Amino acid sequence: MDKMAGLKEILALDPKNSFARYGIAMELTNRGETTAALKEFDILLAGDPDYTAGYFMAAQTLVKAGRTAEAIERLKGGIGCAARSGNNHALSEMQGMLEELDR
């Protein structure tokens, strides 16, 4: 069974499994399926707004797609999430990326 099939199986058993949803989004990103990946990130963050990594990776995916303004908005949401959860490493990474994009 490939990674995507395994993640989809987990999601079929538990549709709210954020780890599996994030994994699917990342697999799609790695395959270059940007639209599908961004849809998965949107579903992930709508269902689990505290999944900090989702914001950062969605922003990176948006940047690769040339959608900088959307990436900036996603980073702002992620920065708020990281601050609320005390995830200083993610906070620092997203602030750094935001500074680079917002020049």
C-alpha cells in the first residue's frame, strides 16, 4: 500500500484525523497537485484551526503557486495560531517567511 492509500484509509475511518489530512495535503504538494493540496489544507484548517504546521505548509504551497497575497494571509493566521499554542519555533519560522514575502 502506498502512503497516499494508507492516509486515505485512516481518513475514511476517522474523517477528523488531522494528521492524515495533513499527510494527504503534503503528498499532493510533493506530487505537484497544488489545487488539490490547497483544498486539503483548507479542510484541515477549517476542522482543526490549531494545526499550526498546516498554515506554514499551506503558505509555502501558495508561494510556489505564485499566490503571494494568499500566502501572507495564511501566515498571519498561522502566526496567531502559533502564538496561542506557545509554539515559538513555528512562530519564528512563519514570522521570518512573512518578513521575506512582505518586502
